[in-house]
Amino acid sequence: MNTVIGISGNILEMGGGSVPGIKRTYVNSDYVLSVALAGASPIILPVIENEEYIFDQVKRVDGIIISGGYDVNPILYGEEPIKAQGFTSYELDNFNFKLIKAACSLKKPILGICRGLQIINVYFGGTLYQDLDDKDGFYIKHSQDSSRSFTGHTILVKKDSILYPILGEKSMVNSFHHQGIKNLAKGFKVGAVAKDGVIESIEKTKDNFIFGVQWHPEGLAANNTKMLEIFKKLVSVSRKK
């Protein structure tokens, strides 16, 4: 049977048109395409609250991608929101927390992308910069004004990381975030950083495979074999479970 990768859904609340106020569950199509190109069957996991049903979602897949989306609520890591804090969603934060809990319980591999990396770090006790522009020294433009299929800045990859055999010592990545990791969660190590020091990749040092990147490899994977290898890595470790 094919390896099945569950992609965490996001919430879109319609603001106008014929269905104002209607909430939709979605993921961007490039996540789906990237999983398929990596040789696995993609399944979208809708945002729900019932922990038993979330556990059942995770039980039925071989690995998990926690997708990008809204800002993580700073209350979850003990801070009050600053003025530059963006839109947050209790439903999404709650779902992601329960999804991570279920995946850890079932020993299912996890890949976090952008917000996915951030919510993993917060779940395990880390903190975030609510806005990188609020911190001196972060001089790189981390929210690029160009297509997801274009790269915006360089990352430096550590030799003992999951990424090093895939990307080598440095790589160009795309970038669409204004938050980033401040205090790294216990039990994790940094796999890559931007040239201004912003953490671009983290990975769990023990137990099950949990790995996150701050950029959006799904936006590049269709035309970039190295970025596609990130998804193939998740598929490979998920196949072994």
C-alpha cells in the first residue's frame, strides 16, 4: 500500500461575497503536489476539536505535515501580544497541539513548515519572536514580495543536521514569515540559520522524527529537486513505521 501523509488543514473565514462568515478548511495545492511528487498519497486533515477524532486522523496516516498559516497566539508561550502580532486562531492552535500530541503518542513522523515549525517549538515549551522587525540584528527581509516559487535569501546548514545531506552547507530558500523562534524548545537542536541568525530549521534529538523548516519548500519542490527531497525524507521515515 502507498505511504499516506496527512497534511494539517487551515481555516479560511469568508469575509464577503455570497457566503460571508462561512468557514472553509483548506491547504494550498502545492503541499498536495509535493507529497504526491515525493511518492506518497496526500490526505488533508480538517481542523476539528474532538481529541478522539484527531487521534483517529493520525492513526490512519503514516506521517504528518503541519502546514503554514496564521500567527501562533503568544499567550501559549506566556507573552502578551505586541502591536505587530498578526491574526491568530484558537481553533487552529488547539487542533495543531492535539495533532502533535497524537502523532507523538503514535510515533508518527512530523514535518512542520513555517507556522508548523513555530507551533512545534511552542508545543514543546519554546518561545517565538512575535515580530522579527522588533528585534535588532535581524536585517534580512524574511517576508519576500515575490512568488513562492522564487528564493529570497540564503540559509547556512549545520553538518550534523537532517538537512545537510539534502542541501549541503548552504542553500537559497523562499521566505514568508514575520515571526521566528526565540527560545528553542528543550530536546531540539538547530539545523539551519539565516545569515542574520534567524533559526530556519529545527529537529528533535531523540524519540520520534520531528523536523521543521521556516521556509516553504512546497512552493519550490515542483522545480527544485533538493526541496522535493525534504518531502521524500518524510515519506521515507514514514514508510518505515
